[in-house]
Amino acid sequence: MGTPGADERGLFELAATPLYEEIVGTGGLVAGDPRIEPGGELQAAFEQLRDLGLVRLEPASDRWVAEDPGLVHGRIVAPLSQQGAQLLEESSRWAEAINVVAQVWRKAPEASERGPFRYLHGRDAINSFLHTVVPDAEEEVLTAQPQSGRDTGEGLVNVLAKEKAMLERGVRILTLYQHSARRSTATREYVAALSPLGAEVRTQDEFFNRMIVVDRRTAVIPAPDDLGTALAIHEPTIVAYLVDVFTRSWERARPFTSQEASVVKHIAGEQRAMTMRMLVEGHSDPVSAKRLGVSPRTFAGYIADLKDEFDAETRFQLGYTIGRLGAVESETSTPEND
């Protein structure tokens, strides 16, 4: 019998396993049982057990008796594991081979003639482009990630493996989040895993848009109000402008790994000031929550705390009181760096 596949496993789970249990429980199956004869309802299941070596005919009693599954486990499972390892290795080699020609394609003189901009439609197209460009970075990757979520589970493992390889090649990785990311378990795991290798992560209060810049040559930004569409930019002037925007945000951001009391205090103050500013400017809760990178429910909690602090009964009264006292200005006038 060759290496079994999914169809064979389905037959084994649904029919062969119950038949095996019956054979074990009864001490054997009569050789002439009509259910296992040609045309019988259990013929396929019985033949699978026989081919796998899980039953054998005992001549003395003319009965089919069960065999120890441990004796055949290695013969079935080991080849599948080996095939899986070979497929993974072949997949990796194909990825390397395709990356070579992808680099040739991007660096060819004709590439500039295709235009400095390229729209990427759909998450698959965006991810495919990023998975090609980012791992090939030679010097630097700048990433702005608004909101606080990161991939978890297998997705996080894959990201860590790719970025670890980049860091080991000497690529500099700078990542910006909002302050709310500090409460994300996946983000903390990401920072804890890569910071010792040289990755730098900071957070800030203000909302900024998603952006990735590779080697200061290629930038990827989302289309307005549509994360399912992105624009890949190769035009040097625009890429340089986006790098400047990123750098200015980076310089005023707080190191993620810092747990100093003064830094924690400033972060809390910045989020508080941002909440008051959104309230005074009259933004809706969903808009305000997005600017802070938190859920509308969390933002509503911030507002409730401010009502208690300023002894206000309504949002209008709270906004008026904050605006009259100039509380937002006093909060934001704190020096950015101690």
C-alpha cells in the first residue's frame, strides 16, 4: 500500500476504526463474515485494515485478529512527516529562487518605465507585494502601525522569523505604534522577542496613518478610507517626504520598552490630553477612539473618568469646562523629553 492521503484517512476514521474496535472487542472476526466479502458494507474498511497490517488471519481459528497499531505507526506516519519536511524545504528554495528574479525585475532599467506608482487591490495583492519587498530589505524598514493589534499565533511566529532574519543581516527595523499598543499581548511579545536583536519600537499619542518604507526607496500607504487598496510608491521625492513624516513622529514618540515612572506618567498625560482635545473639538466617539487607537467603549470610559474629575454631569458641560480652563493646553505644554 502506498502512502495514504486524506481520502484514505477519512475512510480509516469513519469506517476502519469502528471495525478495528469491534475486532479487538470480540477477539476476532470470522473470515467468512459477509460484511467484509466483495460487495459487503465493510469491504473497503476491512481491506484498508488488512493492507495497513492492522489485522492478520489466524489459521487455527480462521479468524481475523487485531495487530498492535504501534507496529505500523512508523511505517505510515514517518513517510508523511518526511514528505512534509521535503515540501517545506522545496517551498523555501522556490521562494529564494523567485526572490532572485523579483530583485532583478525591480532593479531593471525598464522598472522605472512602468511608473513610480502602483495600485495594489485586495489584501492578497498587498500582502504578496509586502512579502516580496520587505524581506529583501538591505538597510532599513520603517513601519507605522496605527491601532494596537498584531497578528497572533502562527501569524506572529512567521513575522518574528522573517524580521529576526532581517535583523541578523544588519537591517534596521523601526516600528511606530500608538500608546494603546502597550496593552496588546501580541505586541508585547513581538517587542520582547525582537528588541534584544536590535529592533526599535516606540509609541505616540496622535493618530497617524499606516505606512511601510523599505530602504528609503519603496513606500506602501493605504488608500483613503479603504484598507483593501494600497499604493506602492517608488518616486524618490515622495518617498523622502514620507520618511521625513515618519522621522518627525519617531522623534517625539516614547520607547516601548521604557517602564520609567516619568515615561509612564507622560504617556498617561498624553492620552488624557488627547481625549480632552477630541471632546473639545466635538468629534464623535468612534472618530475619537480611532484617533487614540482604542475601542469606543474604552474611550467612553475615559470620558466618564473626566466627568468625575471635573465634576461635570454632561459631555457638553465637560467640554465647556475643559475649554474654559484651558486644560488641554496645560496638559500638552509638558516637555516631551525629560
